[in-house]
Amino acid sequence: MADAGKEHVVVIYADGACKGNPGPGGWGVLLRSGGRETEMFGGEAQTTNNRMELSAVIEGLMSLQARSTVRVYTDSQYVQKGISVWIHNWKRRGWLTADKKPVKNVDLWQKLDKIAREHDVEWHWVKGHAGHPGNERADALANKGIEAGL
């Protein structure tokens, strides 16, 4: 029981990429847990960058086997602000924006909302393409995902 007081944290670096918007897209995830790393990626032939950003986070969280303390790092303010700030009003308004329009990508937002509530998640934004090692690896995986989705 030497680790009894030590908190186990899963770190997820998630990124999405798109060639054209819309166009072929990919998502990538670097997951760090207990000294181990896991890389995941996938893609779609016709999608948008925001859908791939959301998909990356969803796939990372869905890969977890049990309730976890998670730190998610994304370079997408759309994802970070959406899940931690905007979503509360969207839900209150029945998934409508402030100007009464349907929330874009509602299917993915609802999926992310559900899966995120199964964990204790901290949401962190990092500047993209700024040399952050975890984010750079997730970006490279997302670009691999574009090829996989074609």
C-alpha cells in the first residue's frame, strides 16, 4: 500500500486536423498513465476541424477502463471553452446558442458531456504549434489519422 496516498492521474493530449475545412480529417491522442504512453489516431474522409478536435477528446476519454482523474490538454479553445463554459447555457437552452440557433456538432458535444461526467476532468488549453511536446505528438497523430481516414 505504498501508493495509497498517491493520486493516479491520466494525462490526455488531444488534437484534430483537417485538410480543407470541410475535408479529410484526423484526430490524435497521446495518453499518459502510470508511466506508460498510448498513442491513438483515426480519421474521416469528409469532416471539419472542430469535429476532429472533439473526436480526439472523446476517443481519449472512451479508452479509459475505469473512473479516473484526467487532465486533458487541447489546443482548441472551441473544445476547452465549450466543455467548461458554454455547454451549461447550451443545455439550459435545449442545445441552442445565445442567438437561438442549434449548437453545431451537438451529437459530439452530447457524447463528450456524457463521457466526461464519468471521470474527474480538468480541461487545459495549450497554444498549438508552439513546441509543447505532448501537443506536437498529438498533432502528428492527428495527421496520421487523416491518411487513415482517406
